[in-house]
Amino acid sequence: MTWESIDNRILAALRFLDGETFEPLVDPLTVSGDAARVVRNPRSLYVLTQAPGFESYTGRFDTPPPPAATPFTLTVADPSGRHLPRRVSLELPRDASRTPVDPSRSVFTPVDVRMYLSPTARPAPGSAVVRLSLVDDDEVPLARWVVRIKVAVPDRPATVGLGLSDARGEVLLLVPRIPIIRWGQEEDDALIHTNFPATLEAAPTPSGAGPPDPDVPEASFTLLPLTLQVASGLEIHRRIQIPTS
């Protein structure tokens, strides 16, 4: 009997999260990159097993030190249409040591990637729904902008939702787990208020060909001069003009 040794490494594993619930997506996505090989495993993790310049590194374990840190980009699309296409930027290789200095950069730790909802996505029952139309000073739709909503609910951390504008400047923000209406226990008890104030912040994504990369730096966000009152199951529509010059 002849034994054959087959060694190979992985470069990264990615876990894609729903734009509303932030739960891992289990339905298949289309993930691609320049000369990349991505394999979806039974846990719905997308494993990057090959990328340009890493052929020797991934092909065997007894190799010299890994290549220098290199940026790499993947493109993700949701065939169901619930989420907008996006790019994901990674720095390869990730730390393959057993005791990484930064566990979040370990090859054994999946990279969480948030997907952004399409304006046509159906909200879950009870989510607060905010639909925005973004335009610039000349009334031109603003595509590729990230919008963040923060909802202030007493006695709990602020609830945050994120959205991405499509080619028409349309954004869908869904905020789940907003407290619902409850009546008091006695006849004269007042209705418990269930409208909560929410603020909006926006940031442009970097320009370039293909889908946007919405993972913009925190410092890029600007507070918008608009306060909303959101509630479980309530849908709000607003048009917002954002100066870009």
C-alpha cells in the first residue's frame, strides 16, 4: 500500500449575518474573488482555500514563513434578493498560530460579515421599519451610502440598525425587538408609551467599480438633522437631502 500525504491550509472563514436580525445566514450566497476558491461548509461558513500569491502557502504545511500581509477582496451576492451585493476586504494571511496575540485575527475565528437589506426585503413581524430616499443638493439619488439608526429604549443599550442605499438612493432600515404596546393592569392605568426616539447617521462608501464595501470607518459617519419616533410594527417613509459638496 502506498500512502500519499495531502497537506493544505485555509486562509480564512467567513460567516455572513442577516441585515435585520444579525443572525447567521443559512441560505446559500454567491461568494467570489480574483482567482479565489471559496467552499461553503455544513455550518454555513464560507472557507477561503485559495487566493492569488498564496499557492505555496496553502499547498503544504512545511513551507517558509507566510507571504507579507496582503489585502484581498471578495464579492458577495444573495440569490434570494433579500440582501444587496457587497464587497468584503480581508488582510491575508490570518494568524495560524495556536496562541494568537489577537484572537479576532486568528484563521480559526470566522470573520463576521454583515449583509445589508434590499429595499424589497420583507421585515419580520414587530420590527420597526424606516424607509429613506437619499438625494444630494441637485436632487440626484445618492447610491452606496451607509445609514445607521440608533433607537433609544429606556433601561437598555441603544438599539442599532444599518442600511445601504441602492442605485435609486433607497434605504431600508429594520430594527427588531422594539418593545410592543401593553396596557396597564388597572382600568385607569395609562397606556405605556411605545414610541421611541431615533437618530440617523450617514457615511459614503469608497468609490470604485463593482458592489460597495459598506464597512466604513466610524469617523466617516455624520449625524443627520432628523429625529424619528419609531415603534414596533410602524413603517416610516422619509426623504433626506444630504449635502455632498
